[in-house]
Amino acid sequence: MTQQDDAPAGIDTTQMSHARAYDYVLGGKDNFAVDREAAGQVIALAPDLPALGRAQRRFLLRVTRMCAEAGIRQFLDVGAGIPTPPNVHETARGLAPDARVVYVDNDPIVFVHNNALLATDDGVVSIKADVREPDQLLDRLRSEHLIDFEQPVLVLFIGLFHLVTDAENPAALIARFRERMAPGSYVCISQFCVDGSDPAARAKLEEISANSPAPMTFRGRDEIESFFDGFDLLPPGVVDLRQWSPDEDVPPTKLKVAAGVGRVR
């Protein structure tokens, strides 16, 4: 936030928020001292974390452009965080001015920030909801006419499911979305991956998030690939994030993110 760390009413500035810490990693200003301290501890072990964050952001926008060019006109960004320009709606509507974009996050400060950012844009909506309550979220999207699930949609789960525990069953949550999605829809998933990640940096990230509302869970690439059951997985499959940008000179990073895109059959 500001240098004085002013906060909207009801925002706990003593509890680290993943959305705000990620905002700090990306160079944003919507974060507090507790978020900067947590992110700084990880960056001390993995100084390339900001580069990884930017690469994930480029992947998100790359898939958004791909789907807009393929005719998708609905974009659902679940676990959106605090959007860093260029945003999903700017990218999608730059190619398809009639595109509808819905941002979803359970962090109250994300909701406050996005509502202020999007207040003048009728085709872009921000709602506060939790992916761990999929039926409630999906029913709301339908009843409020925010997403027409009879038509293709791109559902984005970027950097989200490493904040969902095994007990909360991310594969089952994704399946609930898939059951509602029309043929020709796409899903995009990225999450921190065990394979290739520096053990010390991974352990630090898990440690500092242990007492947060969403403890960090790294997963193997095979398990992340299972999240795409029922989808046709697009090439190159579930791979290191860098492989989605072969035309970019992205150096190896100490922490690894696996990413993939699937299409509803």
C-alpha cells in the first residue's frame, strides 16, 4: 500500500496475504510490511523469484491472447490476485472488445482494489468468492448472468492450487468447473512444482505460509497433470513454465512452476 501502510477498514495488516506478497514480487504497491517481509525471506534464497513471477504473468497473458484469437469471449480468472497491467481484461478486450471478464478472489483487499479499478467498465466484474466452494461460486456466476456456461469460456487458475491443500482436493474442485464448461472451453493451470525446485527455497516458502489461511503445497508434475483429467491437454503439456515461452530468454529459476492448458472435449 502506501509507505504508511494505510489499509481499508477490515483488512488485517498483521497477517501475510499471498495475493499482496505476489503483488510485491511483481513490483506492485498494494502490499504491507508483513507481505514484504515474507516475500523477502524467499527472495533471499531464490533471488530470481521476481523473474519467475513475471514469466508466469506473461504465460497468463499469452494464453488469454491465444483463446481470444480462437474465438473465446468469456474469461474467468479464479484466484486473480491484484492485477498488474497489462491485465486479463485489457489483453482480451484488445483483441475482442465484446469480451466479458470476471475476476474472482477470496482476499478482501483484492476485491476492494479490483472494484475501484473496474468501476467504470461494464464488461469486467470482480467478485469475492472462494474456489474451495465451487458450487456456490458457479451458481452465482450463472444466476447473476456473469458467465454463460452454455458458451465456451477460458478458466484461469494461475498460481492458485498450491494454496489449496491435498485435503481440499484440487482435482475434484477442477472437475466441478469442467462439468459446467461447454465443449471448446479452455482451462489454464500453473502451480509451484516439486520437480527441480531448490529444497531450501521451497522449505522457506512452505514455512512462512504454514500459519497463513492458505498454507503452500508444492506438487509433482505428474500430480499437476492429473488436474487435467477429462480435458484434452494442449502441447507442450504440463511443463516447466519456461517451455511455454521458447521465444523468450528466461533463465532457469531456483523455484519451479509447472503449467499447462487443457480444452474441453
